[in-house]
Amino acid sequence: MSDMHGAARRPLSPHLQIYRPMLTMMMSIVHRITGVALYFGTFLLVVWLVAAASSPNAFATVNAVYGSWIGLIVLFGFSWAMLHHMLGGLRHFIWDMGHGFGPEARELMAKLTIGGSVALTVLLWVVIFAVKG
Amino acid sequence: MSGSSDFPGSSLRTVRRRVAGLGAAHSGTHHFWLQRVTALANVPLTLAFLAVLVCVAGEPPERVLATIGQPIVAIILLLAIVSITTHMRAGMQVVIEDYVHNEGAKVLALVGNTFFCAAMGCAGVFAILKISFGG
């Protein structure tokens, strides 16, 4: 900060460790973490598509890796991150419309985002294993 | 009530910044709007993408390729890739701007972000088109 000559003398906001951890704050952090995780998760999706377009051998290799137990764990986490980030995004749309800023609404939406993302992820994988065996 | 504009010295913004009127991000609301529009598009597109993945999971490779290559499916996947990579770039840009304070490293990271998202988008689009056109 000392190299910013000519900048206005602004007060600094308190850092993260000053605040008592709260659910809504954790949800904000998790929204960002899932966003970053999805960023790199997209690489897995593109690798799968490029392998499918390249050759049967490449496609079989990628499918074998993704279908292994460690691959499935990563895909499970990927799907949870996606659903959680999506529900968190819908929460942001509600805020964008000017609603849901009250204490009860904030807490409720935070809980719905966690509960909803876990429930939808479990439902997704139950469907996958039920339909696909 | 007297606003901060009545007392220039008490404002948190420099005079130069106030004239530019572009805030801390050095641009207007374009970034915010782009992020929200792609977020909205991502909701149905990623759910549709997920549905396609569930449908093709465990199927033989020929069936997977035939499904991805169908026009409706391919178009949905193409839209999803474009919207997702645009959203990704906008989101990671904010993360970089928040945490990378060294100007040189920040610019490098922002350019790297653009390169990565462009590469992901281009590769994804090419793969879907190739599968779809049966090359």
C-alpha cells in the first residue's frame, strides 16, 4: 500500500480474522471456493469432450480414470460444488432484486443452500446408480 | 443533509477517480452485468448438460458420441460451454483482483485467466463440433 502515491487516505476494513465466524459469512466464502473449484473442474469436462472427439483409445482411457473410485469421488465433489454454487447464485439473484437482506431471510437462505446442495447431490448420484446400476 | 460532495476533502475518492466515475474496477457495470447474464444462462444450461451426462454415463462409446452429436444436444452443450467459460473468466477475474496486489503479477494472472478460459472454451466447442459433424 505504501507505494500508492497520491491515493486518498482511506480507512482499511477489518480483516477476516477480526469477525466472529457466521453462517452467512461461511456461505460467502464457500461460494467463492466452489467457484474456483468449478473453474478447474471445467478442465476435466473439456478433457472428457476432447478425448471423446479424438479417438476411441483416448476416450476409453479418460472414461476409465473418471470411472475409477478416485475419479468418482472427484466427480461427486464436482457435482456438489456445481449445485452449491448454483443455489448460491440463485440466492444472489434474490438479493439483486432487493429481497432477502433481513437476518431471518439470510439465515434461512444459507441453510437452504447447504441443505439443498447436499440433498440434490445425493439425489443425483442415487439416480445415476439406480438408473445405470 | 450535506453529502460528501460538499466536502471534497472528506471523500474516500480522489478527485481524479471522481472525474473518471468508474470506481475501483476501472470500468462500469459491464462486468457485473456479464456475470449475472451468464449466471442466469448457466442455470438451465448446466442442468441440461448434467442431464446429458447422466444419460450417457456408462453407455458404450458409440452411443455416447451419437447422443452428443445430435443437433439439439450439441447446441445445448455449445451454449453451455460458451456461457460457462465466460462466467468463469469474470469470476476468476474478481478473485485475482481481490488477492493479487502486485500490479505485474495481477496483470499476468488476469491474462493467464483469459488464456485459460479461451482455451477451455475453444477446445470444448471444437470437440463438440467434431463429434457432431462426424469428422
